[in-house]
Amino acid sequence: MASLGVKVMRPGLWIGLGVMIAGGVLSLATSAAAETHVVEMRGFEFFPAEVNVAIGDTIVWVNKDVVPHTATAGDGAWDSGLMETGDEFSLVVEDTVNVGDYVCTFHPTMVGVISVD
Amino acid sequence: MFRKIFLSCAAGLLAVLGASSANAEDGGLNDMQIAHIAYVAGQIDIQYANIALERSHNTDVRAFAETMLRDHKSVNDAALALLEKLGASPEDNPTSQSLQASAAAKRAELKALKGAAFDRAYAANELAYHQFVNKTVEGTFIPAAQNAEFKDLLGVALATFKVHEGHAEALVGKLGK
Ligand SMILES: [Cu+2]
């Protein structure tokens, strides 16, 4: 969970810090069991459309289409930028700031959701 | 104005579609001719997008045009890569030529417009153009394609253009009358 320390200053950071301080032992346990979830961009959809994660997990998007896509937070908090065919983008889900709806900014009908247990 | 442009566009497309069907009846289009038409169809939409980026200040119109540039280039690059792999090259044909002629007329119409009138005409043309191309790819090109990999690529192109059609439809709705 060391990555929490370099998180940009946002209101959600304080929630994240609170969780880390209050549940330090739990955080370490979560960190040890961190999983990687792969989301494919395929046929102009995110597969799976909803990914359920735990804090500390990593989500990896892979573009399997012929055309470029993005994975971009609905609130703009994170953004893969342009992903060509075969490109990957990783996001460590550091705290609740990162969850919720996200889109491909190039194709507005491409939407996905990150939910946290 | 809007209605007139739309009607003249539809007439141009029907003429092209007529040429396409006539050709198919005369022994059908071969894969290299289909590849040429599909490539030209992509280039035409790239040209429309370039006009939009020159003329429009509307954020939604510009974002749509950027996506058309990016996606049609990607699909056309994929088509060229496949043709190269298969050792084939696209073959010019009357359908490609009539497509290009009607697109040149449409470009002249679009270039005569500006502001909101341009935005609406561009969006309406994108919707009509993608509807027409999708109907042709799905109804004529995919059934006629012989090479399996080429047929698959046409399927990928169709999926892409259908997303564009939906995007264009949303854009037309957002811009209003
Ligand atoms: Cu996309």
C-alpha cells in the first residue's frame, strides 16, 4: 500500500488515509492478497463491463480491437490516454477515489464500472 | 436547406448503390474490388472529417470527426496489411469511381456551409453515409467475399461502422433541427 503515499491531493485521499491508518493490519493483509483483473476492450465493449475489486488490486485493460480506445474515469481522475491495438494500461485501485463509471472517450457508448467489495 | 442537402445526398447514395447492384449482377464483385470500394469508403469519411475539423467549432462535432479519422485510418491500415499478407492489391472499379464522384459533390456542399448549419449537415451526412455503407457491407460485401480472413475483416469493419452510425445518430439528435 506504499503507493497511497504518492497519491495526488484530492478530497478522497483523506478517506483513503483514514482507511489505511484505522485498518493498517487489514491493509497489509489485503495488499498481500492483491489480485490482477484483466478487462478486454473488444468489439467496442469492455469485457467484463463491471469489474469487482478489492482496494490494492490492479486492473489491466488490453485493447483487442483494430481501432484505438481509452479507459477514462467518469470524473477524469485517471485516464489511460490513447491505447492502440495490443496496448495495455494498468490501474492500481488505491482507494475509493478510483471506483465508479468509466468510459472510452473516443466511443461514448463504451462504458464500464469498477465496484469495490 | 437541411432537407435539400439530405435529399441530394440520398439520391447520390442510391445512384452508387444502383451501380453496385448492377455490378454484382454482372458476375459479382471480386474480393479485390470489394477491398477497393471499402478502402475508398473509409478515405471518403476521412475527407469529410477533415472538412469538419477545418470548419466546426462545436466540441461534439470535432470529437466525432477525430474519432472518424482515427478509426477509419486504423481499419484501412488493417485492410492494407491483410492485402499485403495475401499478396493482393485493391482493384479500381466503377462502384469506387461513382462513390468518389458523389463524395466530391457532397464535399462541395459541405464546404459552402458554416456554423450550426454546417454542423447539422455534417452530422446528417455522417448518419446517412454510415447507414448506406453498413447496408452495403452487410448485405452485399460480406456475403460476396471469398477469402475467409478478408470476410472476417469486413465483419470487424462493419462492427466499427455500426458504432459510428450510432454515434452519428446521437450527434444528429444533440444538434437538433
Ligand atoms: Cu473506444
